[in-house]
Amino acid sequence: MSLPKIAFWKQILISLVLGLALGILLNPETGFITSDAINPYLSWLKLPGDLFLNLLQMIMIPLVIVSIALGVSSLKNLKDLWSLGSKTLFYFIFTTIVSVSIGISLTTVTKPGYQIQSKIQTQTITNPMSTLEKKEKEESIPEIIANIIPKNIVNVWSKQQMLSIVFLGMILGVFFLTSKESGTALKAFCHSLESFCLWVVSTAMKLAPLAVFGLMSYAMIQIGFSLVFGLLTYILTVLGGLCLILVFYSFMVFFFTKKNPFLFFNQIREIPILGFSTSSSSSVLPYSLKIAKEKLRLKESVADFVLPLGATINMDGTALYQAVATVFLSQVYQIELSSVELFLLAGTVTAASIGTAATPGVGLVILSSILYTFHIPIEGITILFGVDRFLDMCRTSVNLTGDLSCAFIMDHIWKEEKQL
């Protein structure tokens, strides 16, 4: 008789609870054990988490490049639907920028990371930055913009300069668009490389429950009880930001179509629920197309173009989450982000969200690359991983709602243009 298989999200939740319980038990604040007695075993406790993070970082750069390149190349229908395509693309970029701005603003106001004090902070602060990092901090805005175009691809790869990597992916995507035949072999290679990277991500996810258990225990031993309260504020900040995005969608629907946004949300109510339960935009896409054509009565060419494109490059909920997580972890490690860096963060997250594969776990890979760009310890991801599944379900619902609201608006604009 075989044992029933436990759902992945339940495994993560159980690991989180067990890890927190062990961390509380072994925390020196409880008095059960001293710091000197537990310190020799901490590195072994976090070993599964280190392996998990190393697997994600191993394929981080190639996955970002090929995902963005293939995402841009999916815009091949723009030649036939240039008017619709350009407006849709502009709408996606605009809503993503708004979402990122909401996330950065909320986290700057609520400051959830400042509630978490840890020994890791002290280590991060006391360790001086390398000469290279200081030089990058002192660069002027024109120099930063100029350096986005990589002079040496190998150097950019080794230093993991995210903005340059995103630019390289976009240039590769434009090549695929303009060179149909000569780019076929390279595009096929990119598809194979993306498949390999996603396979590594799925393999790494098998380590996730053990990684969460070990690293949450490690975090509780190092940080203490303030971790729990900081995470609650962090969760509420993300959920508040996602709610504000839905309010923004309501305004956009009313502004462009002059129709009741509550009626629109009622017509598509099944889609956010499915997105919440599956955590995958691509899995729900066939049903989204059905709802768009049957309930919203959108023109088939509009629905068939906008919704698959949105599932590829429109990730407003994910973009907000990555912005909040980055600012949150910068606060945890007491790394002050200047106004210029916050502006660059908005641009980086917006560009990185384009072409992000709609697969659980890939968002963590993108987030780790963003953290590396702004010199924030990547280990901080493990603090968030225990609650990431629930937030992933929430942001997927927002991503799908954003796709349908865009299709609804573009259908209205398309019909008006045809009438004119």
C-alpha cells in the first residue's frame, strides 16, 4: 500500500512550520541551548538551502537571456497587427511600471524589513564593499545608462550585471524578429536551453522543502522572533500592493470603455480563482480565451493576440512582488537604496518581467539576479521562500486579471478605430 502523495505547497508549509519550531527551540533567547553549542552545526543546517540557491544561480544568466529573447520574438504577429500590437505592448509596459512603482512606494512607507534585526545584518554592514562595488555606486547616471550596453559579454556574464544581461536578451529577441531564416537554428538552441534551465529549476524544487526547513531554522536561530513579525508586515505589504493594482485596473477599464468595472470583474471571476489554485498563467490561458470570447464577447483576433502575449510578457503582480521583495531585503540587511537606484530598480524589474516563464520557481531565479545587481545578499530569498507559495498564488491571479483587462480595453479601442 503506497502512501498518499503530499501536495508541494503542503510540503513547503509543513517544512516552514517545522523549521520555525526547531529554530525557536534552538534559539539562544529561549535558554534551551547556548550560542557556542549551536554555532558549529549551523553550516550543516543551512547546507540544503545553499545547494538549492546554487542550483538556481547556476542557470540564472542563461535563463534570463533566453526567456527575454524568446518573449520578444513572440511578438512576430506585430507585422500583421501593428496598430493593435504597439498599443498592447505600450499598455503592458505602462501597467508594469505602475505596478513596480506601487510596490516600491508601499515598501518604502511601511518599512517591513526594518522590523527584522539580525546578526547577519551586522556582518553585511561591517564587511567593506569591494573597490568594484564602490566604483559602481559612484557612477553618474549617464555612465550607468552607457554601461547598459555591454562592452564585453564574458565580463558582464561573470559579474552578473543584470541590466546589460536584459539588454542582451532584448537584442537577441529583435534579431529573431528581423532574421527569420538565419536565426532559426539559434532560436531552436534557445528553446532547448530554456527547457534545460526549467528542468534544473524543477529539479531544484525537489530540494525546496528540505531547504525551507533548514534555512528557516537557521534564520530563526540567527534572527529570532522579530522574523515572524517582519514577514507578516511584508505579506500585508504585498497583498496591499496587489489590491491597489486591481483598483488601478478598475480605473483603466472605466476610463477607456466607460463600462462598469464591477460587471467586468464579475464576468471573469473564475479566472483569478483558477490562477490562485494553479499558480500558472499559461495553464489557465485556454480558459481565459474561452471567457474572453464567450462572456466578454471580444473579437477573436484581439483575444487570440493579446492573451497569449500577456501570458508571456505581462506580469504586473510578479513585478510588484519582486520590487517589494528587493526593497524589503535591502531594509533587512540595512542597505540604503538611493533615488537613482530605486529608479534603476523600477527599470530592471520591468525589463526582467518581460518573458519570465510562467513556471513556479522561475520568479525566484529572476529575483536572485535583481538582488545581485543591487548588492543585496541572495541568501535573503530563503527568508521569503516559506511564504512565497501563497503570494505566488495571489500574484498569478492579478497577472491573469491584468491580461483580461488589457484584452477588454484593446477590443474596445480596436472596434472604435474600425468604426472611424
